[in-house]
Amino acid sequence: MIRIDGDFENGGATISVRKTKGGRIELYIDCDRPQALGDNTTVVSATLPSDKARELLSKLVRETPWLQQGLAMQRVEQLLTEGTGPADW
């Protein structure tokens, strides 16, 4: 589970993506009010085949600028904390 923070005035979102024993993907996104996804949805909960889960999550991220920014910033923090591997330097 990851937490994406919005700006000071807006909330963010909690995102959980996990693979089931059957190989399907459980996807859960819960937006804090007043935040919403690009289609004005505030909660997404689905268990889908991998390709459909990728399609849905990609669509939601493409349509939601604050989510794009939050995920990008989280990745930047991860890179700065963990690096990309010992052989890079």
C-alpha cells in the first residue's frame, strides 16, 4: 500500500495493488475528499486479470494530473533513498 499526498488544500489517495493466488490483480484506490480521479470517481475497487488492471490503472493515472505528480514524486524519493544499484557509479 502506498500513500500519495496532494497539496496542502487537497487530500491525496491510498493505493493498494496486489496479486492474488490465482494471478489476478486486486486494485484499490481511495481518494481523500475533496480529491477525485479524472473521471470524478473517489474510490476504485476491482479484481481483474493483469492486462485489464494495467489498462485501468494506466487510464486513471493518465486522466488524473495530481496522481501523476504524486506518483512521480514518490519515485524520485525512492530513487534518492535507494539509488538504482551499486554498479551505476
